[in-house]
Amino acid sequence: MSSETVNMPPPEVLDVLGLPDLDSLDEAREAGRVCIWCGEPLTIETAVDLGEQEAEDGTCFPRACRRCVADRAHRGLFAHTPMCDLCEMEATAANCSVGRSLYRLVGDNRR
């Protein structure tokens, strides 16, 4: 596995991935020490940074494991594509930044 930094998904892609309610996170998830979804302990090599997020009680720094990101991005592609005019047609799919980002997250994070 590469130790390259994984680029943070843009906000519109985070919406598709479906972050949990940030105000309900435990301290380890808020700090990004464990996956925001499955609770797996994370390292620099295994984490996908989900960016600085604002919650009611302050700022948190959620991260996720590559497996959860890939799975959620894959499901997100199935939900996003039929509703996106650009993604519906192969000729214009490359013009959709959300579709491209989701596709990249699937490929970059599969084990």
C-alpha cells in the first residue's frame, strides 16, 4: 500500500458519501483516530482525510478507512449517476466532478 497522502474529497462528494451526524461522534471519531463509520483504528497510510468539519460543539477532523470510503463511493455512484444529466451519458460523464471524484475514490481505495 502506498503511503501517498489521499486527497480530501470535495464537500459535494462528502454529501454523497453521507457523513454521520457530527454531533453524535465519540472523541476518537472526532479526532480522526478511528474510521468515522466502522471504528477501525487508522494510521497515516490507511486513513482518508475527510477534512475539518464544524459541529455544534466545535471543530472535528474525521477520517475514514479506505475500505469504507471505497464502499460508500461505490454506492454513491449508483445513487448519483441516474440523477445526473452529465453522468447518464458516457460522452459527458467525464465533465461531472462529483462522478469523477466518486469513481476515483472507488479505485484509489480498493484493497
